[in-house]
Amino acid sequence: MQDGVWGDYMRANGLLSAQIHDALSKDGKNRKGTGPVNIRMSAVIQNGYSTGYEMLHGTHAGVGGFEINGFATFNEGAFTYQVQMIWHDIIDPNPQYFMDTVYSGVLSVLGPKDYEVHISWSDTFYKIKD
């Protein structure tokens, strides 16, 4: 899934945005100048079933984790990042969360329950200090 509704959905998540900004800030501190950006990390978001992000508790390293790829441009003492983020996950029950187990049991009678999701979206971040 590229940008669109799912991209907006992920872009709007405050916890994820903070992790992206932290990763770009660290990159900016270690960066020597303009150039490509390739960051792979794990990312987590809230796990409440009232948030709408229920099944996307965190990325799954086995299918790619979380990626930030693109280009950083140095200008006037700060970096501008034009990047694409990709959330890689497996939607499967996490026994750490009771409702995951409950919903998984119910959904297993309706069809497949474990599947990969890859959600990507683009964004530009300005004035990330080096």
C-alpha cells in the first residue's frame, strides 16, 4: 500500500512520528553532508483496540522492520529529508495482548488470520539540525 488513506493513517500516528523524528535527528548528527538516507529499525505504536491501530503494535524484523529511505539535503545549517517510510509487519496474534488472542480465535473461523502488511508513505522533514 503506497500513500493514500493508509499512508495518511500512519503519518497521523504521534508515537510513530516521534520515532521517525528521533531517527532523522540521530542521522543528522552523524551525517557529513547531503546524501542518501537508508535507516532500518524497529518501530512500535500504541496497542489499544480503541485507537484504530490495534493490529499494528509493532514492526516485524522478519519481513523488513521499519525503513526510512530517501535523500537528505544540507542547507543553511540543517537537513531537509525527502523520504519514504515503510512499515513491515505480520498481522498475527501477539499473546502479550489479551484481545489479540481473543480476536484471533474469532477470526480464525472466518478465514486466514496471519498475513503480511507493507504500508509505505512519503514525507518531507525540514530543519533537522546536524
